[in-house]
Amino acid sequence: MKSFYLIFLIPIILFISGCNDESDESNAVVIKDSNSFKDLKKQSSIYYTLKTVEGKQIKLTVDNGVLKSDDIQLKGKTVLINFWATWCPPCVKEIPILNKLYSKYKKDFVVLGVLYERNKDIDELKAFLDEHNMEFPISISADENFRMAKNINNVRKIPESYLYGKDGKILKKYIGLIDEKDLESRIKNSIK
């Protein structure tokens, strides 16, 4: 019988001894927003503001495989987010495919190139874009690009691309060189 009472008595004693009296509350420390807390909130944010080579901003969110944007370039279109770099041979090899499909379906489809490089000289990048006739938007916001790559799917290998339908839902993930026929087929099905 004593053990029965102890089972109920111990939690009550622990509860009472764990509480502070009012005089201890005056010593409580309140942690206010700090730069590190703001940075942490920003890193986990699903909202992205990307800056293009032309200086335009593209605002979007990607949450649980759904892309949302009120941006005129993206809204209501099938979107391919393509993480790439100028030094990456497969990335360079798929540029003609992306150019071709972007031009062919421009009314309903957009490629958003997300440069996966830091400290890229802007003049050197513009020369590269001209050399490869890249007409689709290219995001050059290094910190934002890398944050988005990490949040979307912890992108580490490039090229890596994500195709979203007109409804914003993810249709396909491509790792490595994009298969042109597969991508075109998915674009056609999405824009019907």
C-alpha cells in the first residue's frame, strides 16, 4: 500500500519543487530578436526573391513540391527550375535543349536558370550567356540561389532541374542532363 501512495506522491512533489516563486520571475531573461535569429528565420523561409542578370526580381515560393508565384514571367505557366553552372560540361550541353524548348513553348513555358556559382564575374557571365544565346531568365542571387537549392531538395549535383505544372505542382525531377523528348512530352501534357 505504501508503494501505491509513493507512485502518486512523487510526481506531485516533483511538480511543486519544479515551480518558481514570484521572486524568481524577476530574474527571468527575455531573448529578443538578434541578427542570428533573423538569419535563421530567413534560411528556413520558403519565399525567394531572385535577381536576374538584367536586374529584374522574380519572387516565388516552393513549399512541399508546389511552386507559387504572382510574377508575370511564371504565373500560370509550366516552369522548369534549372540549377546549373558555367563550369559544368553537362550543364553547357543541355543549354541548346533548354533554349529550343523555351523558344518553342514560350507562351506557356519558362525556364528559370538558377546559377549555382558564387562570385561569378557579371561581365564574364554575360559573355557566356551571349555565347550560348540564353534568352530565359538567369538568377544571379548567389546566397538566395544556394538557399533555394538547399531548401528545395538539398541540391548538390548539377545540373539538377525541377519541372512544375501550370497548377504549380511538381511533375518531374531531373538529375543530370535533361532528356529532351521526355521534357517536351511533359511540357505538352502540362500546357493542354
